[in-house]
Amino acid sequence: MPEFDLLMPQTLPEALEMLGDRAPDLTPLAGGTNVIVYMREDRHRYKMLMDLTRLNELHGVRREDGHLVLGSATTIAELLTDPLIAEHGALLRQAAAVFASPLVRNRATVGGNLVDASPAADTAPPLLVMNAEVELASQKGVRRVPMDEFMVGVNETLRQPEELLVSIRWPLPATRSAGGFSKIGLRKGAVCSVVSAAVMVEKDEDGLCQSARIALGAVATRPIRAYAAEEILVGQPLKPQIIDLAGQLSAETVKPIDDIRGSADYRRRMVEVLVRRLLSRAAQEIVPRE
Amino acid sequence: MDHSKFNVLGKATQRKDSVAKVTGSERYSIDIQLPRMIYGRILSSPYAHARIKGVDVQDAEAMGAVCITFDDIPHVRYNERIITIPSVLHKDHFILADKVRRMAEAVAAVAAETEALAEKAVRAIKVEYEPLPVLIDPFQAMQSGAEPIYDTILWGEEEIQVENNIACSRQVEEGDVDQAFAEADVIVEGTFKTPKIYHAQMEPKSVVCRPESDGGLTIWPTTQSIHNVRILLGEIFNIPLSKVNVKRVPIGGTFGSSIQMNSVIPICAALALKARRPVKLTLTREEDMHDHTRYGTWIALKLAAKKDGTLLGAKMELVADIGAHNIQPYSFLGVCVGWLVSLYKLPNVRYRGTAVYTNKAPSCAMQGFGNPQVTFAAETLMDELAEKLGTDSLELRLKNYIGLGDTFWGQGPLVRSIVQSDGVPELLRQGAEIIDWENRPKPGSQSGRFRRGVGLARGFHTSSAGAPQPGDVIDFSGAMVKVNQDGSVDVITALMDHGGGTLDALAKIAAEALCVPLEKVNLAPAETRSTVYDCVTHATRGVYAGGGAVLKAAEGVRQELLETAAHYLNVMPDALTLKLDKQQSQGVVYAPSIPEKRMTISEIATRCWTESWKTIATVESYRPVNCPPAYVTVFVEVEVDTWTGEVRTKRAAMGSDCGTVINPDMAVGQLEGGLSKGMGYALCECNQWEPDGQIASRGYWVDAKTPAIGETPYVQDIHSYFADSYEPSGPFGAKGIGEAATNPVAAAYANAVYNAINIRFYELPITPEVILKAVEEKGQSK
């Protein structure tokens, strides 16, 4: 592995100062499950790395103004045990349960997964359908960016070099809502998604679909929403016919590629299967009006 | 058979290495630390095919690293697998590449004080390459005008030209094939394709080499044969074998991948000799995935049969993708026809096998050495033949299989013996009952999302490569058994245990033969200078041949115990016998007719010691003169999801005829492991290569497609059972099990998927994507 300098700030202001002075030569390092791999295979050369693990400000999960706020250095493994995530972020927990392998889950962080911006990032589809925003801090202040805008392409985000992703927040899910996450890999464990999908639906008092959000991973240059499919569900009873149609429309939205993990055609077909399966399950989960 | 007459055989006993393994105190090659030891790294080629124009190690040496390049190594060509006799051995390999022929091939190597410095130094080496066209397809490689991967190689001691990148070929013809096909009522045929998959052994290949002051070497390697490593190192470095000492180190799984001397071993030896210090060299996982695979094959098979189901003959053409080096495809081609003609009675057979070089990872042995590939083809066609004839495929198999009294040459044309134990009918009948074979679905009878299918395949592996004549395969074992002063026993053998418990079986055989409690039998650490030769643990031979050697030595010890006791007791030796006294928890020599004439083994050994007489010990070599088939039948029930193409294993019945079962727990483990590995081969595993010769997974587990625990069938869904069988030529009636357990599995899955969705697959793996596409093309998707 090539040599590099490692900075180890103790507080967030210190970290932002280091970034402000040294960006773009300074790269933040959280769990290292991507950065170290890139370094070993010479895909990237990093002059300086900044270790984020000592910044208490990036850890913890809390409720705040009807939102759940998640520190960006929260590990994937922590998502599996945190009671607030269990209650208000069930989809993210589902994604965490099938995220890579236990060893990687112990190191990898939610913030790192989003900043790496792989089209197959497993935390992205749940956050997209939960209408999450990311908070980016720099010496100039803090700004919020909606999830659907944050990732712009393969390994590309709106984060500026001097900014640090500090937290992720989403509104607490409504009572008559339900959702789910599912992925298809080359095997069940220790895999990247060949296709991943998350859905979130909310019913009104009459049991009709009030809102629907569908997000898909590994089928475009970034995790995407299937807006066309979402729109046809609104105002409708969530019956098999309309769910089938939403599945088809989702499959039409995507622009997958052929690679080692699967063909574009297979991915398109699996989008249809996953969306159909997740919507059916979610529709049944929401308890009908008494 | 009735195990009650045995003291320890047939009973579940705890492995002697189990505590060390589960507590992490077992020391593998990678754990070896020596004083003054330094660390090696190899420089992996970034090209799959290139001439090396120059190597500049100045900067690396300036960092204090010891460097070796092609100029520093002995220019001796060798074959790292020496199981075939020297005169028919192809040799194309140097310690470091003379020319790069595959991705990540070692071009140079360094050794330095720390791993970090070694890594830094290896990156500082400058190599000038001249890239050459890369050949990843064997059929393109065979075309005239294709870039030659080799100009010449050695065949024995003779230098021969390589034409059209063909490494070697073999033809076999027996009987009158043309007449058999002319007389046939039915002919079935298919062209089958199987992938080059990675062994996925847990332990990365590692070695520690220490140069000795007498010019010799001590080596702690990952290997399946310490003696073959010694012979090769002696030959390459021109050191007397008496000065090359190779230690037996526990292996973290191999699946065949260490049957040859691993590529790191001679590199590390060269580094240690140059540095004059002990060196450790370990492959990274990425390097290891480029280092070895199973043989990829194309098999065109035709079977001819009469209306009544009697097989008449076969034609088989096989092309093997051997990758960049020759790790004995000559014997691979030989056994591949052996697998076919020893599976079913095929008196007339025409075979041509061709082994082709490509710029890919070298193919070497992997669980079955061609047997899973050939059995996939043969057992698929047997299913098709049964369907054509309108007969039950189980009955068709029973009618034609090679069984009791038949000639058997699984290990190739020169390794012939007669079958003396045969549990096949019992295995088939019992498995059919467990899986409810009679009521399996009719192909094409199902619709809807989930479809159930039941598949059957049978197979075997040879127990050793023994034969009445020497032949061209080297196969014999050796063992030493000695009685210690307190009556405990040391078993000393060079045999390797890949993790399946082979050495424990040997300890049990010694305990049984000497009527000694198992806990008093010790498996002594082994090294080449203090053990007699054992060829290699492969060919499902560990228990049968290695155990045979231990039994032979133990019988010598038993005889000496009787004679020694006869001397002390003043009784004729023939009047004495040996039994386990359970109350005293030790063996007792006694005269049945004169009860007071008795001595425990401990008393005998103690007197021999205190009266300054002798150690009771025997050393023996043992050549198996038979090669009995270890039979396995596999029934598997699957559920195919026609929405996603996924195949789930619902149930399996794994039946084994391994003769006397030495340890039932471990034998069941072999069957479960065989099912698991075979399932991966059938449904998921496939190394794909980019046009530039890079593995598409780049050597990362994440995309290596090896199944994990999530895909493995649940243990409670696997019904393992054993035939009531006794092999007359085996130690206490035992034969092998390991590779047999996996050989038919892929075929059973292919047949089960056919049964579920009425579509035949001729190419492995049968992935969800492949199934989905086929279902769609057949218009059955809804």
C-alpha cells in the first residue's frame, strides 16, 4: 500500500478546519471498507487521510423535531441493534442486515456508504424512500441536501471537498405507512447488490394509497426513484393489478448495465419482481381502518 | 456391516485436533514465526501475456530488500505436480516467469524486514513488458496462427515443440465402437460445458523457508505432500534430499489446490537461500485466485444403447482449458475417460482428450479431478436415455453400472482392478425411499411460480490410484508405528490431513489393530527426514492407502508384541492373542487356555525398556494393489422460483458406500460438504475472464460467486446414509469417501431442475439468470 499522512482530529471543528485548509488533498476516512481497497489496488492515490472515528459529533441516533437524526459515523452493525432505528428506520435496518458481511458491517458507516456513492450502495434506497436529507458541514456552516439530489453519478456526490457529511435525517414514518427493502445478490451473504429496491407506502383513512415511494439500486449510475410508478399508485387501492403495473413501470425507468454480477435484462426483470413483492407485502402490512 | 466387533471403528470419536482448532491454537503455515525471519512478497504481472524486456530492482535493493528475478533462479523447468512417473511428465515452469503467461504471475520477488517494507520494495521494482495477444478461449488458442503461449516444453527429458497451444492429448479406443453405434436402437448425445472455478480453500497459500548452515533447507509449507515438495526442491536447487526437510503443517482446507508444490514454495526457498535468513511468503487472496482453478471442460458425449436399455458404447471428445501451466493435464485426460467407463459398462469406447493452454489461471486438481465434469455429462445423458426408452432412470442405472466383479479403471487405462465391494443397489433403493422417488413430479406437469423437482445422479471416486502393476501413476504410502515405554503408541506418517479427519482415521485403525484405547494413540508430528514416503493425499486415498500402511505397520507391531510376551511368559507365540481390557483400559496379551499367562502392553514395553532390550516398532511401505470404487448416490429435491430463477434445495439424500465407516460423524460431514461444494458448482460458481486476462472478480470474494452459508442446504434437510459394505482389500474393510461425495452432485441438481421446469441444461453453472432466460424462451414464465 502506498504511503500517506493520517490526520486524527479530536473534534468536529478541528476536523472542519483541517478540511478547510487542506481540501482537496485531504480525504475523510471512516470505516475504510472502500478507501483501503481502492488504495490497495491503486485505483486512487490519497495524499492525506483524516480519521473520523474519534469525532463524537458523528456518532449517535436521536429524535429531533419529528425527525430521526443519525450520525454519519454510525456503523452498519449499529443499525442492527439501535432501538430508535428499529422503530423509525425499519427499512434501513433491513438493508443493514444484508449489507456485505458481518466483518464489513462492523467497520462500514452509513455516511461512508453514501459518500462513496456506489450505484449499489445498500443504505441509499431505504433513505431515498424515507425522504431523507444529508447534512453537510464545513467551516462556512451546515447545509442540507435531499437524498435524491446528493448522489449524482458513480462515486460522485454534491459534497464539496471541504465539506464533511455529518448526519442523515428523515421524518418519522407516518402511522399508516409501511415499507421494505430487498436485494438480489450472487449469493445471500457477503455480496454487492445485483439489484436492490426499497418501497414506502402510506394509506389514507379509506385504505387508498396516499403516497408511495420506490427506490432502486444498482440499475443506473446512481440509486434512483421510480417516480412514474409511484404516481400511478396514488389514490388507488393497492391491489395486485396496479402493483403489477407499478412493477412494470419501475422496470421501464431503469438503465442498468451488463456486468459480472448480471445482465441488464436480468436486472430489469428483477426490478419488476422486487417492486411487486415489496409493494404487496407493504400493502398487507398496513392495518386497515377499524 | 456389524460394527459391534470393533473397539473404536464405527463409533463417533472426538478428533484429536479439535480443541486446537476451535480454540485457535492450531498453528498453520502462516502462523509460523522464526527468529530473524523476514517477509517475502511477489511482484505480480499486470499483464496476462507479455515478454519481459527488463527488470530493474535497484530502487528495491536500495531500501534494503533482497530481490530475485529470473536471472537469480536455477534455470530448471519442472512440473510442480509429480504424481505421474518422470518419463511422461511435462515440464514448462520456472520458479519465476521467463515470460508472463497469466495475470498476476510472479515476475520477481523480494524479502525485507517487515511486510510493509517488502510491499514498498516490490512496488519499487520496474519491469518493462512487451504485451502479447491474450488468449482466453481454448478454441481460439488452438487455431492456426494463434499467438504461441509456449514454443517448447519438456516431455520427460526431451524438449518438444508445442503446436497450436495444445499441451498434450490422449486417445483411447476399446472394442468396436462403429459397430456398437451401428447396432444401437437409441443414441443420446450432448455437448457439456463446465467452468474453471476457484477452490476457495480457507487458508491462503503460505510457506516459511529456513536456510540451514549445511546448505540445506527446512520448509513449513501449505501442501498435500511433504515428500513431493522435498523431491522437487532438491531437484530444482540441486540440494541432496537428505538436506531438505519439509515439515507437516496443518492445512486450512485445499480441495486439491495444494496437490502440486505451491508456486510460493520455490520462490520463498530462492529468497531464503539468497538472503541467508528465514523467509515467510504468503499469497494474498487476490493472488491466490489467479493461482489455480478446477479444469474447465467442453465434453461432447454420445451414448449408444439397445431397446432394453443395455448400453453398447460411448464416444467422448473432451477439450480441457488448462490455463497457463501444465499441472499434469496428461493424467487428467487419462482419468476423464476412466471416470466414464468405470461409471457404466461401456465395452466399446472411443475417446479423444485435448488439453489446451490459455492465458488464464492454471488448472489443477479439484475435488474429483475431472470426475464431476464427466459425471455431469454422463448422468444427464442417462436421464435422457431413460426418458427416450420410457424406463425409470434408476432401473437403467442399476442395469448398467459397474459393480461387483466388474473391471474398473477409474484412474486411467493403466490402473485396472476388479470391484470387490458394491453397495450401489442398496444406496439407490434406500435413497429412492427417502426422497419418495416413485412420486416425483412428471417433467412439464407443473405451472405457477414455484416448481418442485427431484433429481438423481450417482457416481464414485477411486480409493487411491493403486493397481496390481506399477503403471504411470505413483501411488504408495508408508507408516511407522512404535510402542512407547508406558504402552502408548506413536503413529508416524507423512500423510496429510486436509481437514476431513484422515489422520484421526489412521489413529483409530492403529488403536483397533493393537487393541489400545484411542486416547493412547498419538499422531506424531511429521517431517520428511524422519518419515518414509507417502505420495500425496488425493484420489480419496487417505484412509484406504494411508490407513492400509498404518495397518500393515501395526500388524508388525502386534506380531512383535506377541513374540516378546511369549519370551517373557514362556509360552509359544502362536498360543497368545491380544485384546482390549476395558477395565484396565489397555491392551493385554494373553493365552486363552492359561489365564494367568498375561501381560499388558504397558508391562511388555516397560520390561523391554528397563531390561535394556528394545523398542517395539515397525516401519512399512504399502502399495495398494486395488483401487476400489467409493460409491455415492445423490437424490436432491429442489424448488425453482420461475420469477427470479433461484433454485432452493428442499431436501437431499446422500448415500455412501465407503466400506467400513471409521467415524460416522466425519463421514456424514464429508457427504454434507460434498453436497455443499457440488451445489455451488451446479448453481453459482464461475470464474469469468475479461478479454485482457483479468478475472472479472479481480480476486475479491465479493464477486467470486462462491456460495456461502446462506446457500448451504440446512443440515436437517440432508439425509446421509451408508451402505452395509465391507471392502476386502481395505483396512478393516474401509475405502474412501471424500471426492465421491461431490462428484455426482452437479448432475443431480441439473436433473432436478429439469424435473421441475422441463428444461435441460448442458452448461454449468445453472444460475438464476440462465434459468430465467430459458423459462422465458420456453414461454412458461407465467
